[in-house]
Amino acid sequence: MSKQATTNILIVGVGGQGTLLTSRVIARVVVELGHDVKVSEVHGMAQRGGSVVSQVRFGPRVYSPIIKEGDADVILAFEKLEAARWLHYLKPDGTLIINDERVDPLPVMSGEAEYPEDIDQELVSIVPRSTVVNATEIAAECGSSRAANIVLVGVLSRAMDLEPALVEQAIREMLPERVLDINLKAFQRGRELYDTL
Amino acid sequence: MKKLMIGNEAIARGAYEAGAKVATAYPGTPSTEILEIFSRYEGVYAEWAPNEKVALEVGCGASMGGARTLVAMKHVGVNVAADPLFTFSYTGVNGGMVLVSADDPGMFSSQNEQDNRGYGRFAKLLVLEPSDSQEARDFVKEAFELSERFNTPVMLRITTRLAHSQSLVEEGERVDIPLKPYEKNPAKYVMLPGFARLRHVEVEKRMAALAEYVENSSMNRIEWGDRKVGIITSGIPYQYVKEVMSEASVLKLGTVNPLPENLIREFAAGVDKLIVVEELEPVIEEQVKSWGIDVQGKDILPCISEFTPELLEEKLLGQAVEEVFTLSTPIPPRPPLFCPGCPHRGVFYVLKRMRLTVCGDIGCYTLGALNPLAAMDSCICMGASIGTALGIEKARGEEFARKTVAVIGDSTFVHSGITGLIDVVYNQGTSTVIILDNGTTAMTGHQEHPATGRTLSGNDTIRLDLEQVCRAVGVNRVRTVDPLNLEELRTAVEEELAVGEPSVIIARRPCALIPQADLEKKTYYVDTDKCKGCKLCVKIGCTGIYWEEEEKLAYINPNLCVGCGLCPQVCKLDAILAREA
Ligand SMILES: Cc1ncc(C[n+]2csc(CCOP(=O)(O)OP(=O)(O)O)c2C)c(N)n1
């Protein structure tokens, strides 16, 4: 019973892209909403440019800190290839949000493998609820491409139907004063971006 | 209100609330955050020790001195600290002592996946295993009480998923525990054979008393459900069991050494079929079997890697995950790699070009074993590089040593490289040792160490001078170079390899991710008129450089380039130029 009511958010990207902050912001908001929450993070070796994943699960009672394959309600991918890598975690009717960012992994840089150029198009064509967003570009317009993770928080907060004031409060609490303006703007733009999808 | 915490924060919190005054550790994923967080509390002392053995020894002293003491390390750290651990088990404590062992099933960031519950039986310790952050905080508090009550160090065994998963924790106030009086007591603390023989008797008495205690501990509980299957489990796997088999009867163990034999017998008698769900080794299963109880475990579940909920669904319920979406193209893997501006890149570039045998070690630089630089021959444990270089020389002769180097990070050198270097000098080896001094313990998230000249709390202290240490142990040839100056580095390596005596090259440049890096305010770009697409720059494996297949040209991403200046040195056509930022 409680099993049905658990919501699973999978956030994937490349080490260094700021996925941890995104999952922590979302987690803080759902705690405020009174849910039981578990978040799983990746620290250590993979953070050096490897494939990273963080997982947020919430509901009346959450047991496992990690999401089962085929059980994610939302996958938020900071990078296209990573969206594809973690796709098997998505529920058949789950939502896939893909940031239009390409980061070549080592085998591609060295020419041993090819980057599937149109991977985002293929993903969108096979996943009914999916979309591509350009968070990095929008973040740059807000003042810093490094705020891309907060643009994505904005998009995700719409997909999850979260109260914007609560998310803003979490952002204020978790980010240093000097980058707040840029990030609040980025959050707002992310929310608006969802309308255009 | 309850607060979200990773397991490691909850452990720090629990220790703080329990009145712990001293905490020591050497960093190691997934344990590192425990000390980082604990050190921020008021009224406590916390330190990075040079290695785990010293950390535990400082902990032993603090406990003898009457303070409640927390010691934390990753699983392999306990191997380093095993010597004091086994004997501290004999002496017992004064102030309570909790040793956190952070195991890494699945090897997210480790060189092996040993199961440290084994140490519980081997060293005769009480071992507790929490299943979420709340329990982590509660069990630590309980552990301090039990440590003092049963006069034993207590091991808190956690795994990566516990350490790095956040869940809700109810906090409490810190209790003020006064220092216990210090009394000279050689029969308890001087482990001469005559005294130790008597202490061993006490250890056996203690284990008997603990075996009785765990039968009624609230950390162990039966959750009766469907009696057709009964699951014995602990730690994070408990959560997976609840997730996928919510109806099953479960015996949840919080004490994994010693085991509550009577409770297990009662549970076994109440179910038709008994299964132990434990990651890694069959520690519980084998003991249950030894009591003549019919039980399953490793015949169904693997002893390799961590579990997942879907693994339990498949192995216990016979339900395999169905594939919903299929992609037409393969997904290239994304291994971790050196950051843009990493000083290690220069070293491995040179070593690869020189085709040397490279006895490696553990740290960020172990990535030098992977493509495209792939220059490392071995990596066993922290500090092993120097000993293995000497061993290869003794096996294959001095000629071989002329083409062999040991490569070791600064933190690792201080941890356990110095004794290896002493061996080289003492036994007249001729090894060339390269110390990669990036001014930090980068791999585990940039911790201070003795050679950075700063403590865990960021205070200045006496800096361990690496050059002086090397000279002091008897190395006459010690030189310092910039690892991003390829010419200088190569010359140094060639010259030091050529001489028939031990030498040390200190390759010094701060990690690109720490403030001391003081990066140049410029980036590089490729002059596409000059670039002929030879790919030499691409082969240094910098994420800032990418290859445009259609144009057959290399490009530099200005957002990623930190201006380290390595790629212009490898370009034979001078096609990589600087641009002031
Ligand atoms: C016994 C033991 N303790 C801790 C670790 C975790 N660990 C791996 S490498 C390392 C130190 C890395 O620092 P350094 O040698 O300076 O190299 P860097 O990562 O900075 O390049 C640590 C703490 C380990 N693998 N084994």
C-alpha cells in the first residue's frame, strides 16, 4: 500500500555538474511537505567526471534508499548520454527530462567510441512523456552557466507540482548569498520553461 | 522537527549527543564526512591522523584518558589499524570507544570489498549495524553506553548506502559526560604476556555477557508477518527486504556480533523456511548453520557486490525486471578521469611516453592506470608503491630498476610511504620515487594532512617538509619539479633513473580544485589554421579538449579550460594559443 504511494525521482549526470545540490533542494522541499524521505548520493571516485546518480524517494513510509529499475516516476538528466544510460530505471509512464548538454566521455574523446549524436531525439521518440530543455543556455542568460542545475530544479518543480515558494526558500537556505540572485532567476526561468514544453 | 541527514552526519550527531570529546580518523570514502561534520561541533577535539593505525592509537589513549572517543575509517583502514584493535579488545576501555568501519560493497570507491563484520568475531568485539540515519544516531549513542558497560571497544559497521543516504533524524541534546578518572592500571593496559593472559579470560567473560545481553536488546526485533518465509537481515538489506517482501516475517538484527542465538532459534521455529539476506560474506548464515538450523542464504544470493531491491525480487520472488524501452545504439561507458588542470596528468603523460614500469598507489592519480594515459602497472593498497618497486628490483635486478618508478601521492606518502622509502635506503635499493604533491588529499574530497601545514579545523600547524623527510631517511638525491612542465619533469625522471641510488622527485603543484591552485587567468584555444588534426592534444585525456570528427580538428571548450598550459606543450605545430580571460 505505502509502496504505491512512494514517488521516485532519479537525477543523473556527469560528476561535477551539480546533481547533488539538485537532489538536496528537492529533498528539503518534500520534507517540508511532511513526507518520509530518503536520498541516495554518490561521493568519491565517480565524482571525478564519471557517471553520477542521486535518487530521491518520498511518500508516507520509505524503506529502500535506492530506486528499483523500471520504477522512477521522473528521470532528470543533466546530460544526454546519461539520460540514455539510466533510461531502464524509468516507469513505462514516467517523465524524462533531458538537458540538451553533451559531455564526451573518455572513449569518445579518444575516438574509441562514438557519441550517439541524436540520442535525445531517439529518447523523445520512444518515451511518451519526455522533453529536451536547454538549461545550460538559459542559466548563462541568467548570469552563469553554472546555475543550470537550478534551472533544472525549476523544470522539475513543475513536473512534480511543487509549491514555488517552498522551493525558493530551500534555494535560499542552501546557496551562498552572492549567487542567490542568479539562481533565483534561473529557478524562475526553469519554471517558465516547463510551460513551453 | 526531524532533519534529513546522511548516515555519516547522523553518526557524528550521535557521538556529539553521547558526549564524545575526542574523535580521530584518516579520510576514506565512504567514512570521511563523519569527522568533517563532528569537528564543527563546539567543545570537541577532532583530528586527521596520518593513518588509521595512529588514529586508533590516539583513540585508545583518549579512551584510557577517560573521554568518550569516536574513531572512523573505511573498511580497508581497519586493516591498517588492526594491530592496536586486536589488543585494545583485550585491555578494554575507560571512556567509551566507538570505531566506525565504513564498508564499501560494490566498490564505489575502493580497492576491495572485504566484509568487516568478520573483524567482530576475529577481534571479539560487539558489532552494531544500523539500517538508516535515525538508527545510526541511536546506535552510536547506545554503543558508547555498551562500550563502558561491557568494557569493550564497539564497532559500528556501516556500508556506503548507509553512509551516503539521507533520511530523517530526530535530534537530541548533548549530554555532558565528565571525564572518567585516570588511574594507573598496568594489569589492564600493559599487555605483557602475563597480564594479557589474564585479560584474555576477561574478554571471554565479556563475550559471554554480551551474548546474553543481545538476546534482549531492542536493537534486535522480530516483525512477524506471513510465516511461510522468515528473513534474517540487518543494515541496508533490511530496507530492501521491507521494500519487496512487505508481508514476510523478518528478524531484524542490530547486533551482528555476537548474534542472539535464542532469538534466532525462536524465529526459525516460527517460520516454514528461513533465509538470511546479507551482503558480502555469509557471516550470519554460517553461524546459524553451525547451530544445526536449516537456513538458506548464499545458495540463492551473491557474495559479490551490493544488493538492490530488484536483485531481491529476482532471487527471492523470481520476478525479473522487464525491459520497457530499448535503444538502438550502445551507450559508451563514462569512466572517471583527471580534471582539467590536474597536475597528475603531466606526470602520467611523461611516464607513458617513457614506457616505464610504474608501481602505483592509491589516490586520484590511480586514474593514471586508465586510458588514454594508461601508464600504471600496479596498485595494491596505500603505501604499496615504494615497497613493490623495491621488490621488483630485488626480483629482476638493478637493470630493471633503471626503467621502474614508484608513484605515490603526498597524503599516501605520509600515510604509509615513508617506511617503504626507509626500506629502499636500508636495503640498498636504487628506486626512483615520484611523490605527487598536490597539497591535499584530493581523492576523498580535499582533506588536510601533515604536509599541508593545516589541521582538520583549518588551523595552521608545523608543516611536514617532504624534502627534509626524504633526506633524513637517507635519500641523497631529492629534487622538486613542476609536473606541468613536461620538459623539466622528463629530464628529472631520466636523470634519476640513470643513477644507481635511491632518489625522490617531488612533483609539486596544487590540485586544480583547491584555492591554492591560483589558476592562471587565461584559457587556451586551437588556431584552426595551424591545427592538422594529429590528435596529440586529444590523447592527454582532458575533458576541455574535444575532437570534431567532421572537421577533423581539435577544439578547446573555454568553459572547461583552466589554463594549465599542458596541451600547448604537447602540440608539435604550436597551434594551441593562450587567450587572456
Ligand atoms: C587504508 C586506506 N585508507 C584510506 C583510503 C582512501 N584513500 C584512497 S587514496 C587516499 C589518499 C589520496 O591522497 P593523495 O595520496 O594525496 O593523492 P590525491 O588523491 O591527492 O591525488 C585515501 C585517503 C584507502 N584506500 N585505504
